[in-house]
Amino acid sequence: MFLNKKISRILFYALAALFLLPIYFIFKDENDETSSTSNSVFNMMPMSMRDNSFNEKNMKEDPFVLVDLVFESCTSFAFFESCSDNINNIYKELIEITGDDKIIQSLQVNKIEKDLYARTSYFTSLYSYEIKLSFDIASRSSIPAIDKFYIFNNEEYENERDESAKGLNKNFGKSKKLPFEIFVEADGVTDLSTLKSMGYIYAGYGLWYKKSTSYRDSLSSVNFFFGIGFSRYTSGWSLVNPYPLMINVKNKIPMGFRINFNDYRKKDLHKYDKEVFVYFKRQRRPSIPQVKLTTDDHGKFKIVQLADLHLSTGYGKCLDPFPPLDYPIKNCLADELTLDFVANVLVLEKPDLVVLTGDQIYGEESFDSETALLKILNLIIRFRIPYALVFGNHDDELASMSRQQLMDMVEKLPYSVSHSGPEDVSGVGNYEVVVEDVNGNNSIIIYMLDSHARAPGKAVGYDWFKDDQKEFISNLSNAHADTPNAIKLAFFHIPLFEYRNIDKSEKGSYQGTHRESVTSSNINSGMFHVLKSAGVRLVSVGHDHCNDFCFTNEDVHLCYGGGAGFGGYAGYPGFYRTIRVFSINTSNGHISTWKRLSIDPHNIVDPFTYLN
Ligand SMILES: *[C@@H]1O[C@H](CO)[C@@H](O)[C@H](O)[C@H]1NC(C)=O
Ligand SMILES: *[C@@H]1O[C@H](CO)[C@@H](O)[C@H](O)[C@H]1NC(C)=O
Ligand SMILES: *[C@@H]1O[C@H](CO)[C@@H](O)[C@H](O)[C@H]1NC(C)=O
């Protein structure tokens, strides 16, 4: 019974995809590519830093076009399991009827691994599937491809959903009518009948799509991000329109872009954390710019270190706000504050490289890791600044994506110089970043390492660097024997055992503040001496949010970035969220460092220069 309904619905879509005559409608297309609200930090950026690389010149073709999008809910009880995931097979069987081998071979059914119910239901999840064909096959066989999405979530939607999605998603929304009405007036659509007369087909949950065989503007992928906080920075993905799907909104008014950030202090916006917004990519889109890191003509290079951003899906809950808030903490939007702080510092510093030293994602608050991580990466991409990232203990803890999945995603993003590193080296994200001088010689070598998470088994505390990681650094160091003068740095998340050697009693032996104990591994991995023999002059880490000092141990400078995220703990007296900056003069070998604090980002704090 259930399967029959499912098959008939999918059959309907497959037939629509394959045989329905395309309906041509060409109308203005200005709204759907906009990607930031008017009050975003984006508007503060100097023009030169805005991402205007999205022009025809840089367009590249994606080999696939989207021919269908299907929602599938999936229920699991102890004795009953409907999570079939066999959409793939059903599509294949249907297309086999057509007898066209080329179509069958080119068909891709891609499950988007995001529970659109956002873990709000114990037994039921909702997934979406992209059905794709290669552009060549689709165009040769005149199979229409999706070139428009539309979200129309007024009250009529509920009835429509019941009609076209019978048998599926039964657990959603008991009430037939939603207690509100939203008219989206764009593309001349003011009501449902207009939308239908334009040839839109209902996909479910307020989402409509339209196909054509012109392929000029075909879409190649769809994605879902949670909470409007994400929508402020969406480079790479375009928002369909500023209204959420009718999922996780139940009896509340979905907020969409109508949130007024100026009076968030008076409201608890966290109840909108799980709203689902639809994004897409077109088949023709900008190619990813090649990144090459070089010092400037004077041999200078500047790095901003972002430590412990602790971003969430949704707006992010504030932890240990300081200075104390003059409004309820439940109204505080951690990620908004974090991103504002970072954007301010990037505008002020204009660094050549951003290094993210782990705990970008607060795993247990991130039912969709991609939403959390792209918040910060999209911001950096908008500034067109290359970035290198490693993971901390929270990035994949109780989160929706593993370290490897996260790195696979990051490696493909614009301006990323991050890598998974060799498979036979422990962890994900052991790699080097090389900065050249104007002659093309290596002038700065940066080692990025995975310092892992909790210690394995019964061991107390945090994990330690493994022998293969030490060998990896030694190997890289040997490979650079011909450039002994390059300045070498290392970044990772958890401090080395040697950070415990800081002597608080000796004034002037360190800069910054030592507020909490050093939570390195209890086992000394020996990595300090490997880095030292490799010629590393400075190491900087995160992890202990409220330590923000630098000191020198056996001629190696050991620094903390200081926690930057408002969603991370900060409960030690007097700690403002902190971002550390390094400025390297390769002409004389000096490394200068200073901090900027959230309380007044315009001020430089604890500046210090390490001479050669
Ligand atoms: C750097 O590059 C220049 C020009 O290619 C070359 O002459 C010089 O020897 C290089 N310096 C080092 C230290 O390798
Ligand atoms: C280091 O180099 C040696 C010799 O080339 C090689 O056998 C070994 O696999 C390398 N180790 C790592 C961890 O890269
Ligand atoms: C960098 O070092 C060179 C060589 O000593 C010096 O002339 C230059 O002033 C330094 N740049 C800065 C910004 O300190």
C-alpha cells in the first residue's frame, strides 16, 4: 500500500521529468541570485574586498542538470523500518522502461544527507533526493531540467500538500490550515493559481519547481541550510527566496528575512533556529579561483588566527557573555556576534591568510555541520582571503559530519588552501601551506596538524600526536632542506605539553594572560622537539579559550589564539573574545603578534615582536 503510493508518486515525477513537454516562460530573474540582507556586515567591506568574481568570464559548466527533486520521509521504530532509500532503484527501473542505456547510465540519485526535521522527531526523518542527468544526455533527449524554484508558503499550501503528497510525511502538521498567510510577491506571483499557470510543479513543503528544455539557466544542485543566520553569507549557493520551507515551523510564523536584527535583544529568535531555507547552484557558475600565497613586495605576510569559533546550526546560544548583557541571555545570538567580530577584524587587518585552529563547529549544537561551518567560510570567501583550517575536539563531536566529510567539503571551496593530508598519517588535516616570495622561492612554511580530540580508551584528558605525524613533519622538513631560510610556523588545536612550562611568576617572560590551566595531553608526544628540529620558530593553538598568552620555550615561541566565539565557554574573569594576528617580515625575519578584543576591535592589545 505504502510502496504503491510511493511508486505512483515517483512515477508521476519520472514521467514528468522524461516526457512532459516543457513550458517556456521567460521572466525577469533578479531576485533569486541576491545573497545578503541589507544590514549585513558585507556592506561595511571596502569595495575591493567584495566578491565580484561571479561574472560570465569565470563561468564553468557542471556536467549535470537537475531533473527532479523528491522528499522522502523515513520512520524507524524498534520493529518497523521504512527508511528504504530505494528511490535510486525505482528511478532506474522506470527509466529502464525507456530502454535508453545512455539515460540509465547517466542518471544520478543523490541523497542530501540532512534530516530536514532537524532532529525534532525521535522516529521520523525527512530527506531530499536530487535526481540528475548529464547535461549532454538531457539536452540530446530533450528531457526538461529544473531552472526555477519557488517557495510559496501561504495557507493554501497546506491543502495542496495534502493533495500531492498523500501517504508521505503524515506526521507533519496536524492542523489543516496555518494560522497565518504570507504572500510572496516576486516574479509577478501573488497567488497559487498564477504560480500554477506559469507551469510550476509542486515538490512539497511549500517548494515548487519549473522545468524547461532551454538549459540556459538549468540548476545543477540544491541544498538546505537551517536558520536565517546562515543567509547573510551565501557565496557559492544562491537562495531561492527569503522564505523557509513549511518544515519545523508548525504553529509559528516563519520569520524569513523579516527579522529585524536591531531589536533581537527583545526577542528570543532561537525558536527559528531550525527553519529550512532552500539554496541552489546553476549549471553554469563561476570556476574556483586558483590560490597562490605570496609575500608582498617588501616581504611581508599577515595571518589572522581564528580559534574556537564554536558556531552552531541556527543563531548559536551565548555562553558566558562578557561584559554582562543588559538583555536576557536567551535572546543573545552567539554566531551573529562572532561573525560581526571576525568581519570587523578582517576589515581592519586585511590579512593574506586566515588560519582556523579548530572548534570552528560546536558539534553538539550543530545538527547540520555544513550550515555551521559555511557561516564562517562564506564570510572569509566574501573577503577573498585564502584560509587554512584544522579541526579541534568539538568539530565532529555529536555532529552530523565527520572530519573527513568536512575536509572533503572544505577542499573544494574557493580560497581554501586546506587539505586532508596523506591517508597513512593519523588524523585528518595534516598538511603544509607554502608562501612564496616575489621570486618564487619558499619564504614561509606553515605546518598544519590534526591534534585529535579526547584521549582514547581509559586515558584521561586529550589525545596526543602520533609517531607517523612526527615522521610526516620530519619528512616535510627534509624536503625543504634547500630553503633553510624560510620562516617556519605551526598551527593546530590542542596545546603541546610544553605549554605547561609557562612561568607565571616571572614577569615579562610572557605576553597576554594565563587564566586557566593548560589542557594539553597528559602524555608528552615529543612533537615539540620534532617541530623544533624542523626549524619551526612559532607555534599557535586554541582549545583553552581564556588563555591568550605567548611565551618562549627553548627558543620556540608558543602562543594561544584566544577564543573568538561567543558560543564557546569564557567563564574566567575579565576574558573578552579574542583574535590573534601575526605579521611576518621575511626580509629581516621578525615575527610580530598582537590581539584584538571583541570589546573594542579597533584597539591593538599586547603587541610584541620576536626578532630573528
Ligand atoms: C630565489 O630566487 C632567485 C631568482 O629565481 C634566485 O636567484 C635565488 O638564488 C633564490 N634564492 C634562494 C635562497 O633560493
Ligand atoms: C617519510 O619518508 C619515508 C622515506 O621516504 C617514507 O618511507 C615514509 O613513509 C614517510 N613517512 C610519512 C609519515 O610520510
Ligand atoms: C622589514 O625588514 C626590512 C629589512 O630589515 C626593513 O627594511 C623593513 O622596514 C621592515 N618592514 C617593516 C614593516 O618593519
